[in-house]
Amino acid sequence: MDWTQYLTPLTLGAWVTIELTIYSTVFGALLAFAAGIGKLAHNPLIRAISIGYIEIFRGTSLLVQLFWLYFALPVAGQAIGIDLRLPPVAAGVLALSLNIGAYGAEVVRGAIQSVSKDQYEAARALNFTPRKTLWRVALPQAIPEMMPPFGNLAIQNLKDTALVSLISLSDLAFRAEQLRNFTQDSTTIYTLALLMYFGLALVLTAMMKLLERFVGRWRAGAR
Amino acid sequence: MSDEPIIKFDKVVKRFGDLTVLNELDFEVKKGEKVSIIGPSGSGKSTVLRILMTLEDINGGVVTVGGEPLWHEKAPDGSLVPASETHLRKMRTQLGMVFQQFNLFPHMTVLRNITEAPVQVLGLTKQEAKQRGEELLELVGLADQAQKYPHQLSGGQQQRVGIARALAMRPNILLFDEPTSALDPELVGEVLNVIGKLAEEHDLTMLLVTHEMRFAREVSDRVCFFDQGRIREEGAPEDLFTDPNEERTREFLQAVLDN
């Protein structure tokens, strides 16, 4: 088989990879903000939930989380009489988001805490509520700080999507494996797959750079 | 200027760990009065302002602002209990502060810096806040800089924005915490001019912690010399600067005026 014939199935797989990456990065970012802000909350219950979530998902294997959501959760659900069967896409996106969200939460927390004390004092002197201080003063300054580590996490997430091929999602890694089984042309197929992941990573990096520039457009040297 | 004190410190104690910064401080400011606080660093000058702005709490005594305890509330039985955040929020509306390091919001334009709190905290419409903001920028001589970001301004300009931002909340009392100490010498004048103009034209009560002795002498009704957490000496500027009673004041003035 000519290598160009691999391109169509691999591109189909790449689309699944792209979708998984987008959904889980966006959903993971929301989780990261919720848990990162939650970890700084005054309410001890919210803090405990955030810390519990972060530690559990940082401290366990992504692959096992994925298998747990896809294989174990339905069985556990059956035992208590609830249908908890997840379609592969949902299980994949959920596992990836929960994972990136836990890592991202630490990024969010760190960036919020890096906003200078002077800013909080100015906000207090102007009588901002704690909530408005967070949304109007702290977060707009913290978000640009989060962008480089978020970029790393997004790339990490792109590469981690390959794991979902193990729960029968036909992403790029799955298609590559399928083609290899069929043709035994390992070198060509995996080289193409590597190049495709690398290309996607480059695009993602460029997008994160643009986003970083946009959220930090007020900064010195930004324009 | 009326005789009723708008600010009153009654045996106020403030400690940072083992260090006693304010040692049973008694201190009063009358409504409309312009008071300068001078003294060596570490003498508790800035702490007085930070306590008033509710950035630092107190360890003893009572602070009264506008006749009401600042760090306390009256319980139903008449006793004083530590203030709730609600009480502090209400009390804070009377005060404004200008910081040594300006503390402008770097992600907001100059105009937004001034309008944000009036809109978010006082509930002004964007239009009202903008109008007030533009008037204040006019007052501090920065009408043409409204759309710039703080980092595009000089230190002196940033501090003038800081003054406008504090004024936008319409405080009765304005606190200046070494407002020119972070500035290059050639930029000090423009900030002092604005403060001087405010002192002359407004019935604001002003409390100024400063190392600018000449300026303190020009604008203040009264100068307080702080030393070791207490007022060592206070009086009209011409008396205190030309003929201090205390040896410690004399030493301090000699040291700073020789520089």
C-alpha cells in the first residue's frame, strides 16, 4: 500500500483526537477554575472538596481513571440500580477533563496567589467585596500568568487523548493501530501518526500564544 | 473646620508579633483638618493610616471615625464587640487612601481605574462614573491620559491617578501614605501640587504621612511627630519646625533637614 492511502483513515482519527482535545481542555479549564478558586475559599467544605478532587485525580493513573469510568462505573451503577453506562466519548472526555482540571487547579491557585498584596489592599480600600476583588482585580491579572502552564497542560492533554483508543474510540492512535494490524507497515504508519500529533501540538501552541497575548494585552511590552 | 473630632484614637495598641508598633496611642483629628505625620521609619506612622483604612486591625483601645467605633460594634447590651465585615464595609465608605506604591490596577485604563469602584461598589451608572472620572482627571491634570494603561505613565502621573481614584469614592477623609516616597525627585513636585490644591480647595479631612518636611509645613494645620508608637510632639507647623520642645524632635528634624 502506498503511504498516501493511510492519510484518509489517519485524518479521520485526527479529527476525533482534535474534538477530544478541545472538549476536554475547555471542560478541564472550567474544572481548574472551580477547584483552584475553591481551594482558596473561606468555606472549609468547599476547600475540602476542592483539595480532595485535586489530590485524587493528580494521584491516580489517568488510564485507570478512564477504565474505571468506562468499565467499573456501569457495574457499580448496576449494583445500586442506576444506569451509569457512558458512551466512550463521554467517558474519554470526562476522564481527560477531570485529570487536566486537577493539574490546572494548582495553576489557577498559584496564579491567583501571585497577585500582589498591594492589589488586594487597593481593592479593600475601594470597598470591593471579596467576590468583586476576585473577578475584577485578581483574576484579570492572574489569567495571563496561567497561560504558559495552561499551554503545557493542553499539549499534555492532546497527547493523553491517545489513551482513549483503549476504550475503542477511533482516534488517531486507534486508527494507526488498526492500519498496522491490517498492513504490518509499522514504520510508515507510526511515523505519520507522530507527525500528525506533532502538527496538532504546533497548532495548539500557536493558539495558546494568541490567547496569552489577548488576555495579557494590557501588559507592558504586550503591544 | 469644626471642633468635633472626626478621627479619634483612644489608647490604641498595635503589635506585630513581639514588636509593639502603636503603644497606647491617643490621637485626634478634627473635621476638615489637614494633619501631617512625620517621624523616623518604624515609628508607626503608616500603621495609623492602615488601621484607619481597615488594612490592619488593632490589638487594644478604640478607634472612632465620624463618632462611630471603627474596629468595634455596639452589642445590644451596649458593650463593644469586634466589628463584622458588614460594619467595616459601611465605615470604609468615609475613607480613601493614596498608597506609596500607587497600587493602580495594571489591567485597567486610567479612566477605568477611576470608574471601576464607583460603578461596582457605589452602583453609579457607567455614564455617571465616566463623567465624574473625567472631571477628576481634569483636576489632577491628566485629562489627556484617560485611555492609557498605568505602565505607560510616569510615576508622578500614576500617583495623580491614584489620588483621582481615591477621590472618586467621595470620601470625607483622605489618607496619604508617603505618596511621594517612591517617586524620582523631579516628579515629586507635580504630586505635591495636586495634594496642595486639594488641601486648599476642599473641606476634606487629610492625613498625610510624609518625609517632605517643607511641604508638610506649607499645607498642614498641624504636624505630629511620631516616635516609638506614640506622638512625641505635635503642634502648628511653624512652631514644631522652628522651635520644637523635645530634644528627640530636634534631632529628627536636624537629621532630615540636613539631607
